[in-house]
Amino acid sequence: MRVPFTLHPFKSGSVIGNSWMVTDMDGGRRIRTNPAKLEPEAPQMMILKNGNNKHSHIPERVTLKKEIGLLSACAIIIGNIIGSGIFISPKGVLEHAGSVGLALLVWMAGGGISALGSLCYAELGVTIPKSGGDYSYVTEIFGGLVGFLLLWSAVLIMYPTTLAVIALTFSNYVLQPVFPNCMPPYMATRLLSTACLLLLTWVNCSSVRWATRIQDVFTVGKLLALGLIIVVGLVQILQGHYEGLRPQVAFEFSRTPSVGQVALAFLQASFAFSGWNFLNYVTEEVVDPRRNLPRAIYISIPLVTFVYTLTNIAYFSSMSPEELLASNAVAVTFGEKLLGMFSSIIPISVAMSTFGGINGYLFTSSRLCFSGAREGHLPSLLAMIHFRSCSPIPALLVCCTATIVILCIGETHNLINYVSFINYLSYGVTVAGLLYYRWKKPKLLRPIKVNLLVPLGYLLFWAFLLVFSLYSEPIVCGVGLLIMLTGVPVYFLGVHWKDKPDCVYSFIEAVTYVGQKLCFVVFPQMDPAEGPRPTEWTSEKSES
């Protein structure tokens, strides 16, 4: 069959004479014959050649666009944090905490710990201004193996599972009015979840601007939904319905919680707070990241903590602990008790919240795949972007496919503890990297430099949480560690081993070529105005 046109991608600095470089999964480069002569004055030009030998040129630069301002940056953080967690985790937090009072303390402390972590990430984000978040920082600081293990666990299980949980929450709440007296059918929830994922993947592939606008709109929508719950709960309290919140009642324990159970309660709460670091995954698309990255963090984390705490107070103002533990949809039960004929507002609001959460997770997790491929830790096809929309289509398709596979495996709600365990493990390694980087490169220019007590305090809590979680749930946490360690042989075979047989390289090259033709993608161009690598920035140079 005759192909209507051919894509010829080129990377800056990779063209040698009439040849071009191919980047493999292991990050190595090999010279290949260039199918079209590259014009020296336009090294970044991709030519579209059709059957009539007419040439049409794409825009001057094909690169990730800086389209995320301060408002969109706040929307990404808030939209990723407020997804399904606040509608799922209250039950798990209360179950492990054993009392209403301790559960509320866990929610407030969870926000405080997230704030400490976000301050550390703000320093790392402006010191190492690369997309990819934890993965990029750990790779820069500790090297390829540690970074690859974080990437492996995130791409394989952490983000697909989280996306699957949010998508299932979306479908369950949407279908709740259709099946008021029973749980929605298994197949119906999966089909609706898959349809939602495919729709939002298409939007993210089509336009970065559309994706950020959806995030802005649905972030406002989910804040209004939680605002409704908070207002109704405060009205209940003002009317005197706060018996369950009195200190003598709130701290009545159904059972004496162990330290391990408190740690598991924090893990449940951490699932609701996960996403506070996601703006770091798209640093290269943020307008003026040195200013807007920390500003967005300082605005978003306190706001989310405030909203979460008031939402839980609203829940406990109208539901007893027994009612909350018996509910499969806490917000729906709340609406049925207090809103009467208007109770359908709650499922619609939750659906809006989770819809925006899916969009945010797709947007940011695809940038993780993109960053991993750019470092040579994943196939190079995932480091390419569409030549017009400048969106990382292959990475988005991989994230969508992995999530659909998780959806088909079975129930994912039971995985929250162990996904949160992997999350916190990666957070701790990254914050430890901040301390090591300060020792390793003390003269590095750091536009933001947090007090040393901030990373130390976070690491102390991190050690407490992981040690006692591992003690209380050794199987769940052990499986999480095992998944991470399976990446070790993959790293040495796929990345470290440079002298693979030619048939392996030929296969990778063929798959890359086909993928480029199907997705219309090329390597992005680096902006020379972005400046030197962080290892070249020192306070001495800045003074001179």
C-alpha cells in the first residue's frame, strides 16, 4: 500500500553529513542513513513529502509549549490531589484510626506532611528545572538505577492503579442513580471507565491547551462540590448537630489503635493527598517555573488541607462512625441524609471531581513516561511529540493502555495501601536526595533553599510511616518492594547492556518508525534559551 507522506525527524546536534542518529531504549545512539538531505540552515525542520513532491513545512520549532500559568498550575495541583481520595479514604482512615478525633488529626497531619514535602520539591523543582518530578531529580542525584526503579514502579503499577481507582469511582458515582438499590454491574463500570479514559486521552493528545482548560474548569467544579458539602455540614453544626464531634465522644475508641494501625491510617490519608508533587512533572511547560512553581505549591497545599478537614467534619456532623464505615459511597450517603430530593447533586459533583482527576493524572503521568524515554530508560518513541499539537501522544497512549489493563484485572480499591506505600517510598528517596545534593554540590545556585529542618522533619515522619506500615502489613508492603526490585534485571538488560544483538536494535528501530508514522510524532527540540544544566549553575557564577 502506498504511504501518502513520510515523516523525517531530526534532533539538534544529531545530524552527521547525510546521516541521522537513532536513540535506543538503552540511551545509546547509532548512525543511520538519512532518508532526506537535511538543510544546514534549518536543522530542526521536519519535511512532509507527498506523492507530488511538494513540500510543506511544519512550525519553526517542535517542542513542549509553556502554556501553564499560575492559575493552571494551581489547578493541576488541586485537581490532581482532589480526585477520588476524599470520597474513598475517609472510611479507611476512620477504620484504622479507631475514633473520629484521631481520624481528624490524621487528616490535618497528612496535609502538614504534604506541605513539608512540597517545600522540598519546590527547591528541587527550581534547582533541577526538568519535567519528570521524582524520577528526574533522583536520576540526576543518585544515577540511572535508582531513577529507573522509581520510573518502573510508577509506570508499571502506581499511576495506572491510581488512575483505575479514580476511573472506577467516576463510573460508580455516575451509575449510582441508575442502580439505586444495588451496586452497578461489573461490566458497566468497566466500560464507562474505559470510555472516560479514552475520551480524555484523545483530548490530551489533541491539545495541551484543551487539557489545561478542562483541568481549570473541573477544579473549580470540584471545589464547589466540596464547598456544598462543607456548607451543609456547617449548617448542621450551627443547628446543634455535633454530638459526634464533642471531644469526649470523638476520642472514644472502638478499639485501641496500635502504632501500626495509625501508620496505615496515614497511608489511607496519603492516597487522598497524593498528587501534591505533580506540577513538578510538567516543569518545562510552566511559564516562569522559578516563580510559579513555588507559588502554586504555597497556594494549593494549604487550601486542599483546609477543604479536606472541613469536609470530614461535615461528614461526621451528620453520620455516626458506624454509618460512615457501612457506607460504600460516603458522599452519597451524606447527600441522601441531608439534601433529600436534591441528593442527586452529590453523585454529579463527585463525577465532575473524578473526571477532572483522571484528566490531571493522564496529563502528568504521561510526562513521566516522556521524561523516562528522554533519559534513555524507556523506548525512544515515548520521548516524541506530535509535530503540530506538541503533545506526547505515544506516552499518553501507554498510560491509557496500562490503566485499562489494570481495570480489566479486577478490583483495585484493595491496592490503595500498597500504592501509597510505593508513593511514600519514592517521596522519601527524593527528599533524601535533596540533602545529599546539598552535600554533593554546596555551591549550586538554588533560587529556593528551605530550612534544613524541613527535609529532616519529613524524613523522620517518612521513616516512622514506612517502618510501622511494613510491620503491620508485611505482605502488602512487601509486594510493593518486590515490584520495585523487579526493575533491577530489566534495567541491566534493557538499559545498562549496551552491546545488544543487532536484531534487537533493528526491532526497536522498526517499532519506532511505525509508531512515528501512526502517531505523527518527532523528537522535540530543545530551547537554547533554557540555559545550562543545573550542574553548571553555581552561586559563584551568579555573583559574577
